[in-house]
Amino acid sequence: MDYQVARHNMVENQIRPNRVTDIRVINAMANIPRERFVPESAEAIAYGDKAVFLGKDRYLMAPMLFARLLQEAKISMDHIVLNIGCGSGYSAAVLAGVSKAVVGIEVDPLLAKKASTLMVELGIDNVLIVEKILIDGYAKQAPYDVIIFSGAIEQIPKKIIDQIADGGRLVTVITDASKSDGFMGKVIVTTKFGDLISKTEVFDAATPPLLDFKKEKYFKF
């Protein structure tokens, strides 16, 4: 399979037609070999328009949705980005091409190791991969100009909100577990100005969840 052609087709048939106009996002996704970040058995579908299973309830987000999230994040080349649930590192690798530096956190040790290895092999030197639980974020390098989740979540912990820089943004898909529509949710952009936190719904989206961010369930009597 010619993966260079597959990347070109991904950009021309999935990303550009879906209102992604940020040329830096387009170029970054055109340059990163997505097939390197999926299991060998999934390489042939790496550039399809669906999420790709990585193992242990983890997925690589569909290209079009990921590109839209990056565009909504409005990342600049002087921004520091936190990528929560970076998996095998694809999202962090793409983010590296549109920002100053990226911290990718991943709880699964095998995925974190693969992500770190691929950064070295691909010569990406502005990404730090940290193996740790996801719900705490990574306060050591905070605050972040942009925070992006690589999967849908049900809630954003306050300790992660606190890691957004003044004027910074957090972009993710928020789902409602009370609704029986699978992974469907809304892309929410959370912006922080001083003590003011604002949230804007941008568009409907569906993607597999990061299970670490489920809301607690309560019984009603």
C-alpha cells in the first residue's frame, strides 16, 4: 500500500471538504505517517474515516474530527499544548507541527513507550511523553495555552481546568452518558480569562471515550 498516496487522499477527501482551512493543520496531518501509530494489523485502515482501535479501550481519533478539533483550538507556534490520552502518539506528533511544545500524557505503559519511541524515530524533538494517570493532567508543566483530549469525555476535572493559561483554551468532545446514542456528543471549547470560564458548543461529534473521565453514577430513591 502506498501510504503517501493514502495521506494525500485523507487530506483531500476527508479534511479539506469538512471546513478545515488552517493550512498548518493540513500540512501537519499530511506529513505525519499515521500508519506508524496503529497496530500492524490496522495499517491498511489507518487513513480511513473512522477511529482506529489501539487496544485496551483506546482509539486513534478519526482524521476529520481530529483536524476540526485542532482548528477550533487555534494553536500558534508559540503555544505550549497538553495532549491528554495521547495513546501511541499520533495526536502529539501532529500537534508538534503546529505548536512550540507538546506534553502528551498516557496511562497505558505500552502505548506511552511506543509514543516515545516514535518521536525519536521520526525526529520530533518538541514532544514530551509522560506515563501517568490522565485525570490529574500534568501540573508540573502548567499552565498550557491549549489542552486537547484524544477521546470523548463526560466531564472536565477542575484540576485540569486550573492548568489552562489565562486566555488559553481546552477543546474536547463532551458526551452525555444518560443518553442512549452511543458515542455522540458535542465539541466544546472552554476558554479561561482570569477567573471567568466560558464554554462554547461548536458542533456535534462522535468518537470513542476516554474512560478515565466518566461521571460518577448515583442512585435516586
